[in-house]
Amino acid sequence: MTWVITRFTRYPAILAMLVLVGGFAPAQSDHLPKEGDPAPAFSITTDRGKRISPGVFGGNLLVLNFWETSCVPCVKEMRSLSDFARKFRSEQVVVVAVGGDEDAKKYRRFLRDHRMALETYRDPDRRISRSFGTYMFPETYLIRDGRIIRKVVGAIDWMSTDITAFVRAAAVKK
């Protein structure tokens, strides 16, 4: 390796590029969870006091949604996600919306004004969303038995026939 460095000292731009590429190689190989993988470990107490983790959440299916109040598609999606949570509560589907808001007052005001029928949690450091590889909102993971069974990127209508049929089938598989 020293001969490579010695050889490229005459070309500092190339040397800098080699160092940068070599330095980012481990970051590029980090494993991002995908469907079928175990969900990253986390444990939270929701704003309503419910303890939630991928393996223990008090139901058959966990719907974990990452969002924030400044995300227009997220806000539009919240109404259908809240209706979905209400509709599937009796089928042991637990819906948790994890907000990435840094501003606690804005977050609480949003929850108060919208009266959502789902569990919520504020994660201003985005520790949980980062562990899932989520950097753009909204993004949602459906988790059963501690494993990711579906990933939804972007906002959807949670009351659509496609998603409700998938959830009904997934919630009864045990």
C-alpha cells in the first residue's frame, strides 16, 4: 500500500480520492433491513404510555410509520393511517407513528389538533428511523414476529383495498 501512496503523491487529487473512497467503503456495505429481515432492535414508550418493541407490542402485526409535521405527504397520509389504526385495532394490529420532529411544541400541537387514533412517539434524534435506513419521510414498515414483512416508501391510502387485504392476511398468519 505504501508504494501506492508514494506513487500518487505527485497527484494529490488522486490520492485524496483514494483515501475518500477507501474511507467510505465500510459505510457503503452497511446492511439496511429489507423485507424478510429481522427488524432493528428498539424499545420505546409511546406518548400514551404503551411499551413497544419489534417483538413485543401487544398485537399480531406492528405498523411502524416514520414521519414529521413539516412533511406534506406525511401529514396527508396521517388521516388514512389513523382511520386504518381504528379499523384494525380489533384485529390486533398496532400502529405507531414515530415523528422525527425536533420542535416538541409543534409536534404536540399537531397531535392535539388532529386527534389521531394511533400510538405516537417523538424521536427528534431520528435514532429509530436511521436504524431502519429511513432518511426520507414517510416510510412505513409492517413487522410480524420481529421480522419486516413489508416496506412502504412514500405516502399511501391506508384504507385502500390492496393494503387492507394484505394486512388482514398478515394479521391472521401466526
